[in-house]
Amino acid sequence: MKLNIDGLLVYFPYDYIYPEQYSYMLELKRTLDAKGHGVLEMPSGTGKTISLLSLIVAYQKAFPLEVTKLIYCSRTVPEIEKVVEELRKLMEFYSKETGESNNFLALALSSRKNLCIHPEVSSLRLGKEIDGKCHSLTASYIRAQHHGDPSVPVCRFYEEFDSVGRQVPLPAGIYNLDDLKDYGRRKGWCPYYLARYSILHANIVVYSYHYLLDPKIADLVSKELAKKSVVVFDEAHNIDNVCIDSMSVNITRRTLDRCQNNVDTLQNAIQKIKETDAAKLKEEYRRLVEGLKEANVARETDVYMANPVLPDEILQEAVPGTIRTAEHFVGFVRRFLEYLKARLRVHHVVQESAPQFLKDIFDKVCIDRKPLRFCAERLRSLLRTLEIADIADFSAVTLISNFATLVSTYSQGFTIIIEPFEDRTPTIANPVLHFSCMDPSIAIKPVFERFQSVVITSGTLSPLDIYPRILDFRPVTMASFTMTLARTCLCPLIVGRGNDQVALSSKFETREDFAVIRNYGNLLLEMSAIVPDGIVAFFTSYVYMENIVASWYEQGILENIQRNKLIFIETPDAAETSMALEKYQEACENGRGAILLSVARGKVSEGIDFVHHFGRAVIMFGVPYVYTQSRILKARLEYLRDQFQIRENDFLTFDAMRHAAQCVGRAIRGKTDYGLMIFADKRYARADKRGKLPRWIQEHISDGSLNLTVDETVQLSKHFLRQMAQPFRQEDQLGLSLLTLEQLESEEMLKKIAQMAHQS
Amino acid sequence: MLVSSYFADTSGTVIMDEEPERAKRWEGGYERTWEVLKEDESGSLKATVEEILFQSKRKRVIESHGQVRLGMMRHLYVVIDCSRSMEDHDLKPNRLTSTLKLMEAFVEEYFDQNPISQVGIITTKNKRAEKLTDLAGNPKKHITALKKAVDSVCVGEPSLYNSLSLAIQTLKHMPGHTSREILIIFSSLTTCDPANIYELIKTMKTLKIRVSVIGLSAEVRVCTVLTRETGGFPQHTIASLADQDAKPSFSMSHLDSSSDPGLSLGGYFCPQCHAKYTELPVECKICGLTLVSAPHLARSFHHLFPLEAFTESPVEEHQGDRFCQACQGQLKDKSVFSCPACRSVFCVECDLFIHDSLHCCPACIHGQCAT
């Protein structure tokens, strides 16, 4: 249907629209008009993606000079594929309605692992191996060698692309990863480099967060994207953690040992090259004197590792003299390495700031700040000069040099924590140096500054105001939309007590309490008897889950549960978990029924959807607080308090509640879906916890369902499940939660939508 | 005009002229009609759910189910879940007892409406399926078996696969022109199957066996798929247990009679005063309305519109085929009878039969069907 969104003609590829989609588009339009940033929350399964796409595409068509590009960032490859499929549907609708062929180019981009079509390289399993192998076939010096000596292998796909591909732009259309691969195969071009090249002139790019947020990758891929782009971060409730992870470095003894090997290899290589081709090193030296600017104009394939910080001025300067020659630099790295080794030989925990660390390193081994800053850049240059093909081996020394550059560049927002052993195993020495970023805004700041509109959206962003604070930006629109429903298909219940009136809680003091564990077991047992098909249960951590499950086993609760349903358990091992997941789905499919025990913050809680019968109930055992004894967390909390005036408790609760919401939100993936959401902890009943749940969950929590016993929960659930089992068809939604164009344009509905937007 | 005078009469106050009132409508407050529509006092949208249910009920009455058409000769296996979950007390006194009780009524009703059909009963418990009764056309046998089954213990898990394959074994030998059906009354939420049930569903589809499911607890995915694939009625789950007829109550007709005033569950309710009666026809003791059921009305309907007498004419005058339209026999008598509406001719025997028993002209009906 064709919609009129605040004066903008929007093509919407479906015959029906949800009212919240309409208001979502209104808000989005406002954000784009203001050329500002926005934070929008809308429940999953209400068509966020298509609303975003249809509005922004319409905007691009209407104002081609205002918005030139849409950069859609998603988390996983399946999600990326889903977005592209929606886009394809939209574009088909466009060409059907307007009758003209489209000149839109949209494509997905992923790593080499998903795009490589080279028969040998793509058969490798690990992403790192593929990257390394690819580099060894496409690096410029390899290709130069190939020129002289054709026996040196190169990638024919890249060669083909390099010689022809660049002149002919990718024809307009929608390309998902497979389409790119097909196209690449047909033409004999490398799809990965084709995609990377094509995003420069594509209208819509769909890729992973990391291509924008992780400075090491962003520099390679997203450097030349136009300022007039709209950036969308979908499923962005964890964006702060992504930012932090991309800037943090962990160094263990093993890293250092491997780094030592790397350095030795480098040394040998330098020796060898000195004997055979001393001119090369001289040439490099000359280049470094002239500054990195020129060195940076390298071929794209060489840029295997980028500088993790890249403030522009660094590129203008010349590399300091102390590390200009190759031997000196290797010696320098060696010295730095020895220093780190010495630091790791501590017996107590050390925490210091970056300036402290720099001062200490200057005092002890006379390493200045400036050469440290150039470490990453210098290593890159050296590796290129030495023509080392298999770069994957050098990940350790790369890591160390990244660390050196980061620690000397940022004086604020980072902390260094050296722990001699893990908290859980205080007897086993396993020293780790955490160089931890505490300020997510450091990584995302360039994005906010560079692009005119950045939209952060997800199903669970509540409370909305905290994201602008921790990411340090000022949004022009902030809105939370709820799900309009023709029937109440979600049923959040807070179970506060067992049948014996013992308060249920996962808080530290009662964690080992027998009565609590037994009552949790009873809850699961009773639910397993009344909920059809699949139940997903989340625990706060693996340790807690292990304890509880062991205890249930001893008490015979597990055995009773197994009479009703099969039990599957998520483990930290990805292969094991996906196996369990597969079997779980099979059991739900054929009527046996199953329970999946998993962990909040785990793989299951983040990426797996339990539609319809795969998740008729989600039980959240306890409040998933992050492990508060961790020193990194403590440092971060302190930083948040000092810099952003966010109290520790507020942040912890916010973090716990967003994960809880993520977990329970797994069950509802659309309006025809239904599911129970059981919060088994009495702390959820408190206003400060409950108030941080997303609005679409909150508004269904009635006062009557705040502090239930297990029995009451069972009664309410039974009733709910019976209600929901009644036949429900699309026609029943019409006019209430699903609108045709006429209904949408009716006076009454517009008023109602305006009302909805007001509340947020 | 009429309306305003009506108001004036009933309320005793004078209603103002309507014109200025309408002109000021936008000056009034917001009319939040959507709120009135949907939310009940607890803020939930339960009312709308009921509304939806009600509408679909209506629909079921108005239009028959598109995908399902019941045949004349039916072979039906009823699978009764006798697993542990049947001991649940949410249906009083427990699920098993009430299910079996209703089954008795069902069997009677079934044979009443499908006199040339057969029914068989299978129970499933402890991962096994057993035949309670074979396919047979005699209601008595089934009812005695059902009565006996009340005392059986409910243990273990049901097995959909086993009970379906047990039913298939017999049903697949039934002739193709009869309809083969399975009705499952499913109380448990799990099933213990020895093999992949989806294979079985495929075989049932090829055998044209239709499966319908009545769920007692909640919607189970495999049942939904089962009914959808085999073309049965969509899985029906009992909605709420607080129906009026779930509460035992006295019948009005028993109140004044001294013979034992038993409590009964079902019954007929007077549409005016909601008094309950167990038997019809009866005159309501409270409001005096005559209460009858639809079949009663149908049976007496023809008296209202009696079939017109056929015109008698000598056989010599009749043109065309000398066959009776009804019995296809030769017209041997000296006079024939023709329907004034469709001009079909009948012999004297058929004329009598039509007027005494059928009350409608078969040729007219046939003509209506054809068009």
C-alpha cells in the first residue's frame, strides 16, 4: 500500500500495516528531517525492519541529495540475510507499483568466510585461517612476485576482479551473500572485494556492527562512506558492550609466549632480507621518514590490520627515529615484551590508569610514549616490507602492538588491570592483563560525528534515556512503541514465593538455600505439566545453573520433570549447544515436549528465536545481574559514576533488566505468537526493576500478578493457555492491531496513533 | 421526532432540540470510542478475545466448515487419552469421568444422527494403545464399555503414534466410499512415540483418514499439524470451564414433583427467565413460554405448509414416459398423479407415500438441487 507519512509518499509492500509501524515511521521521518540521531524501541515481531527500510528508501527517493546511503548494521549473518530479503520484497513492490526498473543497489557484506569462492581457501573452517590464506594469495608483493615468477600462486578471482571488475560497477539490484557469490562465480570475480568496492556507490549496505564500530575494521571497510548516510543499528541493546569489546585487549602469558616467537621470526626474516635485499629495508626507512601518509596509500589487500585508533594527525607525522629501522623496532618490541612479562609476574592484583602505566614503562625500560603510539603502524609497515604472507600467525604481536598504540593514545576511559589468577581458582597462576575500555562512547563517537543520522533501535531499549548517556550523544527523537494486540498474547507473571511461602530469589545470600532451589524446581515441574511443547528456562550464570541442576538431580526433581518433557542444557561449547538446540526443536515439533535450560547473556538468550511452539513459556530464574565482583566491571561502574553521573546500582539494574527482557522476549516473535513470561524472583516486583522493563511487557503486568505463588502461577497459566489455544485468524486482528489503508486513514485511527506516540 | 418524544415520555424530562447539540459536538471532550470498545476493568483485552470467540462461534453456525464435509457412512475411531493427566481435577470430578460421561452422550447422539455409521473406541495409556471396542454400529456395546472404563486407572503417557496406527489398521480396510475419521480426545501435553509421527501423518493423508483433535489442556503443536494435514476440524481446545452448564443445578420441572429432585449438569434454559429444564417440550413454569427444540419444530413444520394435493388424471391422457418419477415403476393404474408445481407424474402408491410421510415432492427437491 502507499502511505502518506507526514507528507512523504512511502511504498509499503504489504496490504496490512500495524498501527505501531505507522507511528514508528513518523518518528523516523522526524529524525531524518532533523538530521539528528534517534533511539527507537519497538517490540520484536512487529515489523521493525520493513518499516525502517520502506521509510528510508522512500526518503532516499524523495530527497536524493539529503540522504545518499543507508547503512544497516545488524548482528549476525542470518539477520543480515533477513534484512536483505525484506528489502528485496520492498523493491519488487516498488517496481510493480511504479512500473519502472529500479536503479537501487543494495548489498550485504560479510567476512571472507561467508563470501570466499576460491575452492581451496573457502574449504578452510576458521575465519582467521581464511583471512590469512586469502592474504597470502592477494597481497600486493605476492602478486608482484607472481608477475616475475608465475609459479607463485595467486587468487584468480581477485586477479580477474582487479583487472576488469573495477571499471564495471555492480548492476543495480538486491544482492544477499549468495547472490554476490553467484555473481562472482559467473564473472569470475572475487565477491568479497567486489562487495567491499561496491559499498562505496551502493544505496543500501547491510553489514555487521563491527564494520563501523571496531576501528580496526572500520578503517578498512567504512572509511570512505559519505557523510550523508543514515546509519541504523538494529538489535542495538548491547551496543555499548560491542563498543567496549572492540577497544579492549586481553593479554595472557600465552599471548606473550606466542608474541616472543613472532618476534624471533621477525628477527630472522630481517636477517635474511638484509643479506638478500638490503635495498628494500632502506626503501622502507625512507618512506617512514617521509611520514606515514604516503605509506598509507597502499593497496587495499595489504591493509590487513589497521591502526586501532587512527587519529588523523598520527598519519601526518613521521615515525619517530627510535623505531625507524627494522632492527631497532624489533628490539623495541622485544623490550616492551619483556616489560609486559615482568608486569605479569605479579602476585597481587594491580589496577592502574594509562598514564600511570606509561610513566612506569618509561621509568623501568625507558620506553617513551611517542614510539609506542606508532607501534601498530610500524609493525604493519614492517610486515609488508618483509613480505610475510601468512599473517594469521602474527596475531599475537599484532595484539601487543595494538595495545601499545591504544595505551599511549588514550589517557582517559581506559584502565589496566593485572590479575595474577582467576577469582574462581585462586591457587592456579594464570596472569592476565586486561586493558579494558570503560567508555563505549570512544568507539562510537566517530560514527555519531561522521554520519548525519544514526538510529539505534531494538525490541528492548528501556529505559530509553540511559543509552544517550552512556554513548554520549544527543538524540532528537526517543520513542518507545508498544504492541497493539487484538488479544493479549503475552502473559508476564512475577513469581515471588513458593507454595510454602519461601521468598524466591537468586540473590547472593539465598543462592545456596535449599528451600529456594526446591521451589524453583517445583515451579519448573509444575509448568512442565501444563505448558505444551517447548519451555525455555534461563539462569543467571553457568555456575548457578550447574549448582541448581545438580541439586534438582539429587532431589529427584529432574526425574519428575523428565516424565513430562525432555531436558536440554546449553553449555559454553557452541557445537554442543547447537546440537542440543536442534534436538530441542525436534522434540517440540513431534509433540514430546522439551525444556531448554540456558543462561542469560549466553548464545541462546541473544540470537535464537523461539517462535510459536518452540517457546510457549520462558522462565527467568533470578535476576541476571552481571558478576559484580569482577574488577573490570567495578572499574567501569566507577567510571560511569564519575563521568556520566550514573549510579552503580542504576546501571547494574538496567543491565540486568535488559538481559531479562531479552530472554523473555525470545518467546514472542509476532502477533499471532503467544507465550508466558515468568519472572521467578521476588525482586522483579519492585518498581525500580519493573519500571526498567520495556513498555510492551510492562503494560501487561497487572498488580495482581506481582507476587504470585507457584500454585497461583499455574492457575493463571492454565487459563491463559486455554484462552490462547482458541483459533485465531488474521481477520480477527483487522481493525484493531492490523490495519488496511482505509482503516489507517480514518480519522479515529489517526487520532489513536497520535495518542500512542504521545504516551511515549 | 419519534425518538425525542420517546425520551420525553420515559425519563419525564424534556429533551432539548437536537440541532444545536449536534453543532457543538467538536466542542465537547475527546470521545475515546476505542477505549470503550476494548479494555475491561483489569486493563486487559479479554473482552475482545471473547468477542472474537463469539464471532467465530457465530460463523461456525452460519457457514459450515469449508474443508470438512461429513459423509453418510462414517467410520469413526475415538481415541481417548487415559494417561496420568486425565486425573486432573479441573473438570469435575476429574477429566476422565467427565470425558467418558460425555462420550456416552456422544455415542447416542452419533447413532441418532448417523444411523448407518460405525464407531470404535481406543484408549491410550502407558505408551500403549488398546481397543476398548471394535468398530460397530450398536450403541449399547460402546456405552457399557465406556461405563466400565470409568474405574480404570490413568497412568503413564499417551502415545499418539500407537493409537493412530492401531486405528489405521482397521480403517484402511474400510471401503473407499465411506468416510474414515479419527477423533482424538487429548489431555496430556506430551506423547511417547516409537517412530516419527510425521511419516504416519503422510500415510494417513494418502489413506484419506481425517483426524480431529479435542484438547483438554492447551494447544499442542503436533495436533495442530495433524488436523491441518489430514483435513480434520482444527484443533479445538476447551476454552473455559466456567460455562453455565458446568454447574450442576436443579431442573424447574423437578421442583414440585416429589420424586427425587436430582442435580443435573446440562439442560435447556428458558430464553426469557433462564429457568432450567431437562426435558422438552415443556411450558415454562415461570414465564409461561412454550419451550421446544428445533427438531420438534421441524417435525411439525409441514403442517404449516402442507403439500398440495397432486392432480389426478387418467393414464391415457399422460404424454411421454410411462414411468413413475419416484419409484421408476411402470404406470399401470388407470390414473396418474402429477405435481402441480413441477408436473412430474407419480403412481398412486408413491402419491400416498409422498403425502403421508415425505411431505414434499421429490421431483421438486431434485430439480432444486440440480439448479
